[in-house]
Amino acid sequence: NHHQHQHRGSQQQRHYRAHQHHFAGHIQSPVTRPAPDARDRINDSRNPGFGNLTDMRSIILRNRIPSAYIHELSMVTDPMPAATRPSVRTSALLQMLLIPVALMSPGYPAAAERPDAIFPAKVTEWPLPKPMFARSSAVAPDGRIYIAVPNENKVVRFDPKTRNFTDWDLPVGHQPNSIVVDRSGTVWTTGYGNGTIGKLKPATGTIAEFSTPSGNGSTPHTLALGRDRGTLWFTMQAVNRIGSVDMLTGRISEYETSGNPGGITVDISGNIWWCRNAEDRLGRLEPRTGIITELDTGRGSRPRRIAAAPDGTLWVTLYGNGRLAKIDPAANKVVETYPLPGGNAGAYAVAVDEAGIVWANQIRMDAIARFDPASKIMQIIALPSANAGIRKLTVDGPRIWYTGSHNGRLGVIE
């Protein structure tokens, strides 16, 4: 590679010649399955923690979440058949159960002192067809949800209207880590296991793989759609690079970086931003010039995921200190950081909805935080299942979808 270094203050700029490559395709047919049994959680022995009062309290104590931070919950009894009934939280039971627990949870204010801390939302969950490591999800133009499942080497689709799951087997060794759906309904995945980018046409079941120039072992990690709607951007952790895919030709270009690149997004100007977790920095690429700059996020911050807001700001979860950071991309600076509920519990996924509300989670807590930048009010919603392990939050209009990478569940907040 040709390297050109320029120094301006604390920033280092790099301009790299891209590596380019082409690929061959692979064909696979879909397999359709009905939704699995999603019995009422009170009777579901596979999901401990919701069988009785003692178990419920133990979950909250384990996560150190007081009642002020927990949304109310009750088990819904409805006329739906048991085979299609999801887990739903609506109101009443949890608040009643957890008021005494709040008094035993040190470090949090009581409910009366934090009236803003509970966000009134409904949370519904469905178990995947079998225990699956549901790594990430994406919403298609038709409203269906696509899920990357690396441990089963599959893409799974969920139809919210019919509550049915459909899955596709991917080429051997692909192990999809991240997933996006473009405006035509084509599904794209990162082949973390074999150094490829996958392309699935759900209507025909056709699957193609695009090999990265760095090859097997490059570990393509996270995907983002470019503003031009014709380019995909992705990070590669093992080789410390980011890449782009021409969605029409399949040509891949690579750019060198450092710091174990993970989360990635595109700002409103079309610039590419990614998290350099191991170096407490963000990277920034200007695609037109190929110039790369960086932003220091603070010692020990370990930025994990990044998302762009409608107003042009960027939001980053800081895994190293349990905080949420607001970034001004034009000024290339950290504007402010906010502590997430739960202390330093592994700040992970982040998403910004159409209203500019920021959603984030900490992976060691079974809860999702909702932050309003205008009022600076942080509210929280507890999840109906334990050990969720959320690594991706997906905006779908007024809804937020999430995948439980530890417990194999798909959930939606409404």
C-alpha cells in the first residue's frame, strides 16, 4: 500500500490506496418453518427468573436495577394459541414485586426520587426456532425482520404479521456477524468465519459471497449502508481494516486502520466513522479523498458501537466506562458524555430513532435505556427475559427491535 502521512495538531491523517477484488456466487434454497412454541413465560421452564417472586427478585438484584429503573410488567392472557403467543410486558406486576427490592439495591435513588426513570413501553419477545446466537437484526422495506445467526450459520427472517420464521443456510464457514437490508430487499451479511461479504436474494434464495482482499481470517465484523445507496461499508477486526463493497459489481476496497475496529456508521455528509475499541478512538474516512482522521474518546473509554442521528450528531457507547457519548462530526469533538443506568456494565448497542431519541444498552444488564437529548432525561425499560446479551438495536419507525445474543430471543419495544 502507498502511505502518505500528514500531521495537524493531535490528528493523524492517512491516505491509502484501496485494494480491490471480485467474487463468485453460491446458490441455496430457503427453508420455511412455523413459529415455535412461545408459551406463557410463567410456565416456561427454559427461561428461569419469571416463575415466581423469588426468581424475579434475584434477577433484579443480580443486575442491580431498582424499581425506579424498571418498567412495569404483567403476563398477558389472550385468545392467541399457545404456539404463537409471544412474551409481552404491559403493566402492574413488576412494580408491585420490586418496590422492596429497590431498597436493597445500593447506589440508586428510590422510585419517588426518580419519577422520570420509567419509560411506559410494551415489550414483546419471541424465541427463535431453536436456541440460536442471534447476533444482529435489520428491517426490510416490507417490514420483515432479518437476523444474523452465526452459530447455526443462517439468516433467519421473522414476519411480524404471521409470526412465522423462515431461514436460509449460508455457505460453509460464513458465520454471519452483522446484517443489513438494502432498499431493494437484498440482504447483506459479514462472513466473520471465512472473510467474505454475503448477499442473499430472499425472493429466489440465491446466495453469493464476496471475498475480501485480506481473505479468510480477516473477520468482517459490522456493516453499514452508505449514503449513496450503492456502497456498503464494514469493519475487519483481525486485520485492522475497513472495507467497502460496490453493491452492483461486488468489488471490494480496503483501507488500513488500527485499534480493533468494530461498530461503524455513516454521517449525514457521507463520511465513514468507526470505533477503534482497543485504542480509545474513533476513525473517520472521507470516501472522496481517502483521507483518514481520528478522534480521541478518552482514556479507558473503549468505544463499542456508533450511530448517526437525524440532526447530524453521532452517538457512541463507551464500553470501558459505561457512558454514552455525543459527537459533533463537523467539529470532530466529543460534546458530552452521559452515564448509563447500571454503572460500568458494558455499554454496547446504540441506535437513534427518527425523532432523535437515543437507545442504548449495557450487555451485562437485561434492560434498554432511552435518552432524550433535548431534555437530557434518561429512562429505562427492563426486558421480560434474563441473560439477553443485546449487541444490536434496530430502528423500525416508532419501534425498536433487538436480538438476545445470549438467550436466542427476538424482541420489540413499542
